[in-house]
Amino acid sequence: MTNQEIKIKLFSKCKDYISSHRERINMALSGIKNSLNDEGKSTVGDKHHTNRAMLQLERENLSHQIVEVEKQEAILNKISLEHLNEIAHLGSLVVTDHANYFMSVSAGAIKIEGKTYYCVSLESPIGKLMLGRKLGEVAVFNDKKINILEIH
């Protein structure tokens, strides 16, 4: 598999990860909406008000998570897999002597053909460290030297 094909696969996995996360949040929101409707039919007093307040807090929390998912989707939409550069940037596949990083969104580790690739946000500590680095540079992360071997 070529590096370009690996990037395409990683990009697709990131999209799937974000889409799946959005789906889980929407299902939870739907459940809360149903619970709030059921709570509205009940008038048990303090317990009713406490349950309703907790459901509303959870709905607010999930709404914030939806905003974060939308931000991640916007970041993915900015990625151009065709753009080649010798400097690590959004959409780059950075191969080091310690790990392989896909500069995108935080979507965890993905295995492709026996190799592990870490999908990292540019806001993450390792993402910030890699951003703007060039082929052959050495970066230090947690007191470990990291040699940048390839950038695709």
C-alpha cells in the first residue's frame, strides 16, 4: 500500500470515528428528550425536579459535545490529501523512529497492514510538536529524541 493510500484510509477512518461519535451523541440526546417528555407527565415533587434538572444538565453537556464534533468535522474538511509538502501540516503523515502520526483529529490508534498510526490533533502535545517540522529534524518529547524520517 502506498503512503497516499494509507493517508486516504486514515482519513476515512477519522471520518468514520467522528461520524460514529456524532451518532452516539444524537442517540443519547434522543433518549434524554424522551425522558424529559416522560418526566413532564409526572408530578412527584422534589424528585421530579431533581431528575428533570439532571436530564437538562446532561442534554447541555451533550450539546457541547456536538459542537466539538462539528469542530472536528470542520478540521477534517480542511484536509487536502493531495497537498505535498516537506513540512508537517494538517493532513500530513509523519513517520518517526518512534511512531507514525496522521496530523488530523484525535481518533486514536489505527492499524494498517500491521503498522500502527496515531491520528492526532494539531492541538495535542505531539501534534503541536510535529507541526511545522521538516524531514530530518529531531524533536524532543517527554525527554525522548524523535527523529522525523518521512513526511507525506
